[in-house]
Amino acid sequence: YYSMTFRNAEESHKHSQLILEAIQEYDDFMESIESVVDLGCGAGLDLEWWATRTVRDDASQPLNIRCMGVDLADSLPMARRYKNITYQSVDFETSIAIHKSKFDILWSHDSFQYCLNPIKTLANWRTIASKNASLVISVPTTISFDHNKQQISQSSNEFYHHSLISLIHMLAISGWDCKHGYFLKQA
């Protein structure tokens, strides 16, 4: 899924809610999720969304999804408010494989574009994916057209221009099943 560059955590979370709210409509799917890892969780706003999901029935019960945030910051203060959130201060490209848990959802919103080695990162992420896990990646669009002229942009510390074709190629090379994938590029 493609996005734009965001000015702050709230703006990024507002964008990710477009995806999250669409996912939430699938009750059976939501109720089947036991664990989520947010790879490059930043302030943890998306992680908090996952941690606070409830069954959408009349008497809504918490889903109690086990959530883990992964980022380079020393701590994630928001995680202290929820029993079902843990945090690891590690490099999500390489160090996440040391964690023994498997996750049903691997969430990477506005973070994958900072990987130095995206193919190796995707291969490492496969090691923490449970059977039939879902990987959700959202990266910024770096190539657009303005008045019929191609415009290319690249923000600080972003090392690649990801296209839909390059993402599918990297996923396949690193062992992810792309034939059941869902890919979306915003107009």
C-alpha cells in the first residue's frame, strides 16, 4: 500500500486508519488475530489501535490481541498503559529475529522505506510470521506526475524508490506468498 510523507505521528496514524478501519469490517478475521507486531512503531498510535480492538457485538468484549512494538527509541511510554503491549528497542531490519514469538499480523506503516537492505529485512520478517500471517506494508509514493511532467521526490534517510513491481519482486525473492496478496496504489 502506498502513502505520502507525513509531518508527525498523528498525521501518519490518520493515514493508517484508512487501512485499519477497512480491516476492522471483517469480524471473523479480526477475531482470529492473536498477535501483532508493529515494525517501526514510532509513537505507537497504530499499536494502540490494535491493542484496544473489541468484538463489534452489542456487548463488545476486548479482543486482547498481544501486541509488540519495535523501534529504535529507548522506550515507548504509551505501552505502559496496556497490559497487552510490549516493546523492543531494536533495529527491525535484523534484530527482530531474536524474538521467539510468531505474529499473525506484521504491520509496517511508513517505516519500510528506511531499510538499508529491504530483501534481507523481508526475509527476517518471515522468521517471525506465524502460519498464514498477514504482512501489511505502506510506503510513500516517490514518483508522481505534475502537469504531465514526472516528479521524483525522496525524503531524508529513505534509500529506495519502491514501486509496486519492485515490492512484489522483493516479497517473492524473500519467500513471501504473493499469489494471495492484495496490493493497492493510491491515485
